[in-house]
Amino acid sequence: MLNVAPDAFGEPLDDRFRRPRRLVFGIGAQKSGTTWLASYLSGHPDIHMSPRKELHYWSVIRGAHYRRTKLKNDRDRARSALGGSLLERLRNRFDGLTKGQPDSKHAIYARLYDQPAAPHSNYADALFLDYKGQPVAGEFTPAYATLSVDGYREMAALAPDVRFVFVMRDPVARLVSGIRHFARGEIGSANVTPQIVRDRILACLADPEHFDVVRSRYDLTIAQIEAAVGADKVFYLFYETMFQQSEMDRLCDFLDIAPAPAGVDRRVNGGRDTATVVDEDLSSVMRTALTPVYDFMRQRFGSLPQTWSKVGAKVGERKLEG
């Protein structure tokens, strides 16, 4: 299943990447409604999205920052019951893997990160699982927002027409929501107090390269991806204004497919703990740290959602997250 024509990196490509008219990759931002958006795209009759959201293929094989952060966490935290290394934990997520079922979906996911060099056939196995010939195919992994120029270029080289979707949320609100999300996963929702959130935020801000900080640096993501593929191949959405039919119609137009109804009132992965709210002083500290992002976004887009301009506004969970 190899295309005889080499890609931009000199390797032959699996020909499945060229079967749809175009590929689309959702690249973030984390905690910005990506689960809702991926669900909308999956339900569109003209789009095939990978059955499993967040394959993490490119963040594992090309995301140096992602791997470095995860490996550091492996050293800093007790080894989990799922195994020690990053790849072991990712593989072991697919607990349905059994011997004698080499073509099961669990086996496909479990071998996703093996031999990661082009032609990316293991990735094609996962990406096109249950593919039925739709004109658009893709996947949504928010961690792709931290890739390099070369990473985006390699993704864009998979097919003649590759496009990207990037959702952005108020950088401070996204940072808080991301930190609370991981805290809930580690210690349980009932144990996440305002003080724990505050301590984690301050520790995060002390390291400009902290993964949660980088995920709010939309200026860096936009610079990297537009240097790789050009602005015309990237569709931008704001979390605060995304949940309306007109925005989904614009997205469908970008993908050159017919509009489809969007369940804009449907809740997907909404935050459970709405009581924890960051105080005004801490919100101001975060906004100061993220000033380059706000300045860049105003220059790049002109008009921003009104809530982005409110220093000290409550940054608890919004109606929809993912």
C-alpha cells in the first residue's frame, strides 16, 4: 500500500492518505471545546474522523516538547499501574488487546507508535479505521498545537490537500481549565481546592516552557503552522463564539463540503467542578505572563471575544469544554 511518489521528506507514502479529497487535522487548543467540535465533524456525512479522538501520533513521533514533558513526568511521579514509559502507557490504554486478534481495533491502536518513520502505515491503520469513502478524513489531537514547523510540514505532505483547524479560548481561562483538568485526573474532583489550583498555576508560570503554558501560547502555534503551510490552509475558531450554526457553516465552507446541522446546545465533556474560581489577583498575574499572546492575537485578528478583555473576570468552567 505504498505510493511510489516520495513525500517531501524522501519517503514513500501509504496511498490511503490520498484516497479522500482532503485531510483535516484538529490541532487544539486543549480545553477549548475540541471534543464537541470533533463530535460535530464525526457526525458529518462527508467527513471521516478517526474513531478514537486524540491519536497522539504526531505528538509522540515528532513532538519533542510533548515527549520531553511526558518523560519528565515519568521521572517525577510514581510509576502508574499502566506501566512506566510513555509508549507503554499509551499502548496499554487499549485494554481490549488480545493475542490472536492482530486486526482488532485495539491491536491497531496498540501498534500505532511502532516504527514511526514514513510511510506512516500504522498511523493510516488507525486513522482510516472504518473509513467508508468520505471526501474528507482526519483526526483531532489538541497536543498537536505544540508541534514544530517541520512537524506540520510532514503532516501537510501526506496528501495534496491537507488543512488544519485551530480553536482558541481566552488564554488565561484555557490555562486554568487545563490545570484543573489534570488535577482532577490525578487527585479526584472532590480534592481539587482553590489553593491546589493556585499552587499549580504559580508553579506552571515559573516555567515558561511548561506544557500548560505552551498550550496557551497561540502566538507560537500560529507562527509555526503558518510558516509550514500558509494561512490559507488553517481555519481559526474562538471557543467563546464557536457554538453556533453560522460558525459550523463557515467551517464546512472551508472544507468545501455542504453544511450540516450542529447540536449547539449539546453538552460534551463539560466541567464538573464549577465552584473553583480563580481570584482577580491571580487572574491578573496570569494575564501579565501571557501578555505576548493577547498582544499578538489583537494584531492578528483585530476583534477578539469580549470576555478576553476582562482582567480578573471569573475563569471557572464555561458551558462546554473538551
